[in-house]
Amino acid sequence: MNTKATKTANRNLDLGIRLAVGAQLAAASVAKAADDRGDSGQGVLEYAGVLLLVAAIVVGMIKLNISGLIKPIIQGAINDVKAA
């Protein structure tokens, strides 16, 4: 392996290790902060998370025009039930 490739590989490995260690330290810091705080405010955070998830689903459905795709399927099922 030439020296330029070796230096690049070593630099990439070093960067990967630094990122992994940084992520571990950040996760440990967040875990410690949450542990210090206890369960205070946990319900609000969970509620906000659910609201964000629902909002993301609604926006996705609007952007993908899901209602235009689902409407004929539902209408067909209703017609089948009426015909039976």
C-alpha cells in the first residue's frame, strides 16, 4: 500500500474512532442528565413525540396524495357492501 493511501486510511480510521467516542460521550451525557432529572416532564416529552409523529404522517400522506390513492379502494369496498 502506498503512503498516501495509508495516510488516508489512517485518517479515516481516526475520524471514525473520534466520531464513535463522541457519540458514546454524548449518549452518556444525555443519559446522566435524564437520570439526574428523574421522570420530571417525561409525559410532556412523550406527548410531544407522538404529536410530531402524527404530524409527520399527515404531511407525508398529503405530499404523496394518499387520499387520491385510497379513495377509489374505499369507494369500491363500499359499493361491494351495498351490492351484497
